[in-house]
Amino acid sequence: MPSQMNQGAALTVTSKPRKVGRPRKNYDDEIGAKYHYLRILLVYKRGRSKRAGPKVKARCLLCKRTTTPRLRDVRSGHTKACPKCYRSKVFKRNCQRVVDERLSDAQLSDIWVGHFLGRSREDLGRDFRWPWAIIDFAIRKYQTWIDALIESEAGVELLQAIRSRGEETDLIAIEYNLPIEAVRYVAKAVQNKQRSLALKEQRTDEDAEWVVQRIETRSRNWNEGHYPREFTPEELRLKKDGSVRGRYSDLYSDCIASLAISGDEGRRTPHERFIELAEMTFTNRTKRQKTVAIRKLKEEQDKREQFWVNQEGFDQMASVDRDKSEDDV
């Protein structure tokens, strides 16, 4: 019987051979790569769907959060940052485009004047029928233009026109195509700027006067590296790239910025005297460095010549000894 015949035979189980396919792709070179605002930290294995591709663990360079998008989305630019940051970036870009394309200069000035008079963004949004975010971007755009006017020469001319013409603010506003509130704001800002610059120049002169008196009365001290009427390298030194470093480097920059001749005839301002001492220090220090370099170069050249002189004498002595040995033989 077949059942009895198979009792003594060993049963063998044959498994189906595995189909040899394409090897898995290695994504190790993607670790550490940067795409837009994402840096890849880890590449996960492929998911259930073959078309989906592997996911990655990436860090957003804007907010330092981690996210897990698809690698193909990161490569193609479909995912440029974490969802929160990218939404806010797109939102700001859209708001700026609306302000640039759909709001006129007159509307921008009216919105800025309303904000200057103390109205909230919500109230301005209801009056102009725009979201408060658009109102905020409109205020920022007009304020940027006002700040540029304050920093330019036109702001100084506007202030001089107000001082000379007195109560003709309305005519000045028409000439400069500005609302009256903006004209008053610019004039006050320019006036405060000039006052702050005058105070800064006064403080710079006082500090420069104190430093100049200290340097001019300094005696020579070899141990501390003091030269008469010169700064020490710790106080002021000139780098190879042209920058100035040291304890008084900030004061040197302020003196350069406020360089001007005083009203007194025959007298220089303290910051001018400070700059003269600094330039004299840099010149003398450069001369001394060149002198030391030339002396060292000359010493090395003398040593080299002495070496060859000694070498020639040694060769002559060796030749004489060799001749004597040959004669003895």
C-alpha cells in the first residue's frame, strides 16, 4: 500500500526559490544634505507602497523643529520647510504682494496717518475693508519709506524749510507730497537725530581729549612697550586687512565718523588730535618693523656668507692634509 511504503521514507519539503530582484537603493549620501530650509537627519525604510518612496527625518532651519516628509517631496521642492514655517512664509509673501499690487500710495498714507493718530489695526481694517494683517504690512511699507526719507538729505531740507518758513506746514506738505502728520513726524525725527549726533560728538571730544592728554604726557618705558606720544599695541594696532583693533578702537571709529574742524581759528578739535596721534603711531610702528626685518635679513645674510667662508677654509685644510699624506706615502 502506498501509505505503508512511505512510512520508512524520509519526507523532504522543498521551498519555492526566492525571486532575485533589484537591490535596495542606498540613501546614506542624503544624510546631512540641505534642501531649501530642511536638513536631512535620517532616512527611513520604504513604506508599504513602492511608489511612495522612503520618508526622512529632517530639521527645519527656520524654527529648529523636526518633520518627516517624503524624500521625493524634499528633493523636488514640494516640501521646503516644516508645515508651520512654510505656511507663515507663504502668508507673509501673499500679504506683501497684495500691498504692493492692490493698495495705492494715497491709501498707504491714509492708513499710516490713522495708525499715527492712535487707531488700532482692527479699526483701520474695518474702515478700509482689508484684513488687519494687510493693514499691518501697509503700515510697515510706508514706515520704511518714511525712515529712508529721514536718513536722506531730503529730511534735512524739509526741517530747514519748516524752520525758515514757519507756519507754512500745509504748503510744505503739498510740495513734498506728504500728509501733514508725516511732515511733522519727519521734522521731529531729523531734529532728534541731529541732537543725538551733537551729543555723541561732544562725548567723543571729551573722551578723545582725555586720551590725548594721557598719551602726550607719557614717558618712554621699555618694559611696558611705551614710546613717547604713541599708543601701545594693546591700545591701538593696525591689522593687515586695514582694520583697527585695541582698547581705543571704538573711540577711533567715532573720531573718524565725527571728523570736522572746530570753529576756533588755529585750534584743532580733540578728535583730530587723536587721529593724528593714531596715524603717527601706525607710521612709526611700521618703520620700526621694517627696520627690524631688514636687520634680521642682513644678519642671516652675514651668517650665510660666514658659513661659506668657513666651508672654503675647511676644504683648503682638507686638501693640504691630503697632499701631506700623499707625500708621506
